[in-house]
Amino acid sequence: MSRHPLSIDNFHSLFPAPLFPSYAGTTTRPRYSTRARRDRSSRHHRRLRYHTPSQRMASSADPGPVYFWKESDPEAGYLSQWYYCPFRDDKDERIRYKTAEHYMMFQKAMLFKDEHTAIEVLKAATPRKVKALGRKVKNFNEATWLKHRCDIVRHGNILKFTRAISEKGYKKGSPSGNPLEGSLLDTLLRTGDRELVEASPFDPVWGIGFKAADAEAARGSWGENLLGKELMAVRSILRKKRDQGQL
């Protein structure tokens, strides 16, 4: 067990190197053989499975809702909480989140003063691991979480769409180095006023509880679609800021 107390105030002294050095371009990496690099890269991308949005993006000219769910969807995957898009915290530039899910679960842990889990979230390689950590937050209180969860998700997505990191060895939107066609913010704003719907068949709270293919026929039975609603709120906020010249 570490002799140092784990706290957000001192975690930079415990982890002096960037939490995500592969994006910072400042850490010397060990040499690997060509085959080792290829095998290592293959394992990395099988684990992440994130892709750059395609040219056939959902736009305001398209009719109907924008359905999204999996981060691997080339058309609307960028709306997913699991979409790979490292971004900086707005209060501490040294803190970076790999995905909006990382931000959500970090803030969940901090809300309940579970600093150990918060640090583990920042270190976690994948959003799947982060989600599992979020279920283990100590001192959890359901009523408190219900009160704050939407504000947390909304702010996390504001940061995702405005503070994405673009550094040596990393291009926004793709771990494979494919450039994003415009910024994530541009992509979001191109959806106009279309309804954003998380078509997860397994989640009737943050999503609607139905997959996209079944969504229209089941509209009367939709779940809460909290993530879709927060993304629409984010879109409105950021469009206003851009119109006012603040972005």
C-alpha cells in the first residue's frame, strides 16, 4: 500500500509523467521489432475500436432524428460517451480525459469524495473499464447522483466538443491517425435542430431502450434519452457561443 495519501491535489506528484504520454509526444518509448509493433498496434486498435466520422455525416438537411449508440459507428459514433476524443479539463490543464465517459465517472467519484477511484478512472485505458469503476464508487448516494448526473454529462460534452487535444502523434477523432473532417464542434452543429437519440436497446435511461431500426415504430415506448437531450442542450449552448464570437 502506498504511503502517500491519494488526492486530486497531489496526484501529479504521484504521476509526474503525463497520464496519457502517447498523446503528449514527450515520453521516450521503448524500441520494438517490426512484428512486435504490428502485434501491439493490432491489440491496441481491437481494444479501442474507435473510428473517424465519415463524409456521410448526419446534417441538418437530413430528415428525422440522428440515431447513435456505438462509438464505432462511422456516421454518428462521435456522439457516444465512449468515442475516443482526449480533451483537457477546464479547471486544471494537466488533467486529461480520453472520453466523455472518463469525465463522467471521474466527476462521479469526486462528487462522493472517492479520490482513489477518481485517479483510477484517469489511468484507465478504456471506457469499458471506466464504467466498471463507476459502479464501485464509494459513499455513493442515489439521490445525490440523480441530482447532479445530467449537469456532469452536459459539462463533460461541452469540454469534449471545445477542448479536444491535438498534439504530436494524435489527430482529433482517430487513434489510427486519420484526420477528422472539420472539428467535432462543426460536426455537431451540422445536425441543425435534429433530434439526437441514443438508440441503445439496453439503456432506457440515458438512451431510449430500442435500437435505431425499431425506434420509430416504438416511439411511444421510448425511455428517457437523457444523453440525447443533454447533447441537444450542448449543441444549443455552443451554437449560441459561436454566434456570439466566443468560439
